[in-house]
Amino acid sequence: MIIPKYKLLFISTPVGAIGTGVGGGVELTLFNITQEMKRRGHKIEIIAPNGSVMQPFTVTEIAGELQIPGQTQTRDSPITMPKNSVLANMWDYARQVQSNYDLIVNFAYDWLPLYLTSFFQIPIAHLISMGSLTDAMDSIIEEVAIKFPGTLGVHSQTQAATFTFAQQCTSLLNGMDLSIYHFCHQPNQTLAWVGRIAPEKGLEDAVASAKITGIPLKIFGLIQDESYWQKICQDYPDAPIEYMGFLPTVELQKQLGKCMALLVTPRWVEAFGNVAIEALACGVPLIAYRRGGLTEIVQEGKTGFLVEPDSVQGLVDAIGRLNEIDRYACRQQAEVEYSLEAMGDRVEQWFEDILTKRTKP
Ligand code: HBI
């Protein structure tokens, strides 16, 4: 059926300007969905904090103080808002321009956009980018699940399952422009780890497995928690690791593709694992803790191995089995499940379901 062309207002995460990496996977997700929806003929405006850059797309930049990252909160944390909150300012702008759009898409994992949903005249689709973190967030997301069925998007069933309203969530998985990821058939003798360098990502286990195996580990990503990074360097002074920085996607995939495996060591329920599908697209097998969205991505023994969570020995054993994996099978999985087109179909259908008020089958 022909889906009409929509006018869409995308509102980004308030934790950091797009392009700084503080927004983690949301930055890549926002870019990919924008690219694919524009290709399909929809009109898009993006609202994001000052300093945001998302070439080649223009961004409406909004001033204000950044929000505290949700994953630093505890279950009973109250909702906090800084003075002159960029989140509040972005949503005040949205309130003023809403009549120019068919649908608002919220990319923030924050209380305010969810609470404001019933105050707006047009529908809001919420892309929930993490699993359950705090009681206050759980209850406001649940309120939206009940009042506005079908408007909650997630990245995996495993992530949805951390909430009581899993059945009301639409799983979008994720996707990327495969044409910028190049398959590498013959890797170097190096392992890779990619992500925000912060406690919930469990980098120390990847470093420990590099020390045990003696295989060098290349580390890519923003050092979000400096003291956490310093502690790893102090705890593993002689581990064969090399910090490669926070690279733009085209450069990252070039370096990542040359690695023999990507180690994915989340301490939390990773909603999806953008870095995992980027690795697959380059032919890089996954060695991941059996936790979160990765459990729906890794095809055991075919495109990687799922390992007992928090088991460094499990990582080491899997590293020893990498010769069982056909790297081209990794690329093929990305092409079948995570292409921009496949993700675009899922996202466009989600928008259409919301706008035609079709309840889920
Ligand atoms: N924290 N408060 C808050 N808001 C967000 O939008 C947010 C976050 N922490 C992490 C994050 N977004 C993204 O990096 C992940 O959802 C991918």
C-alpha cells in the first residue's frame, strides 16, 4: 500500500550535542532514520542541543543545559531538571511549531517528553532507547503505553521485556547504510571493543581477555567516564591495548573491519547493540555476553558466540573458536536484517500505524 509523505519533527537526546558521542547509539539511530525517511520522500526537521552537527542534514539548534545521563541514576532517583534545561527548551520550541507537522518523534530517554505527550495536539512517537532504569521513568513510560497504544518503539524484545508493558512496544531493531561498511575477509591478529567508555559497558573484561590471550585489543569510543578509564589503565598496566579515539563512522568501520572479533561486554541490558551490527557489516564476528539485545543479534556459532555474562574465561574460550566462523556469514546477516531499507520498512510502518490509529494486530 502507498504510504503518504509525512512531515516529521525529530527531537534528539538532551544529554549531548549530536556528534559528540555522548548520545551514544541514539546519534547513529537518529542519523540513519533521518537518511532513510528522507530517501522515502518524508520531510524532516531535527531539533537538538546547541553544537549539534549531523552532516549533510541541517539541525535546529536549541540552547540550554544538558540533562544528566539516565544510566547514572538509581532505581529510586527522582526526576531532575537543570535550570534553563535544553530538554525543556527543545520541547517548548516543538510546542510552538507542532502545527507544521504530522508527527513528532522523540529520541530522548527522559521524563518530560513522555509527560508532555497529552498536552500536544499532534501524535508523538517515542523511541525508547534503553531498558528499564528507574521507577520514575518506568511509570511515565507505562502511562504513555496505556494512554497512547502503539506509540512506543524499542530496539529489541529483550529490552522491551525489562518493562511491564513489553506487549505495547514495537520492536524496530536498528539498521545502517551498508554501503559505507566494507567487508574485510582477512583480519589482523587484533580484537576490537567499541562504545562509550563508561561502567555499564564493562570494558575491563575485554581488557582482561586481551591480557590473558596476549591478543592486542583496539578500543574505539568516547571516554565518557575518565576516572573509569584511568582505573582500567591502572588495573591492567601491561595489557596489550590501544585507545583509537572516537572516530567518525567511515573511519571506524575501516579500522573495525580489520579486527578478528568484536568483544561486547555490557554490564546492563543493552537495548540493542549498534556497534554489533556495524561489526557484522564489516564481516567481524561477535563475542558477546548473553545479555540484552545482543541475544537477538548473535547467531550462535554462525556469526559469533554468546558467552556467560561477566565471564572473562568465557570470552577467552570464544576467542579460541573464532576459526569456526565464516566472516562472510556476518556480512550476510547484516544485509538481510539490518539494512537501511529493512529498518526503514519497520520505522515507516510504525509511523503509519500511529497516524492511522491502527491498533496493533
Ligand atoms: N540519558 N537522560 C538521558 N536521556 C537520553 O536521551 C539518554 C540518556 N542516556 C544514554 C542515551 N540517551 C543514549 O546514549 C542511549 O539511549 C543509546
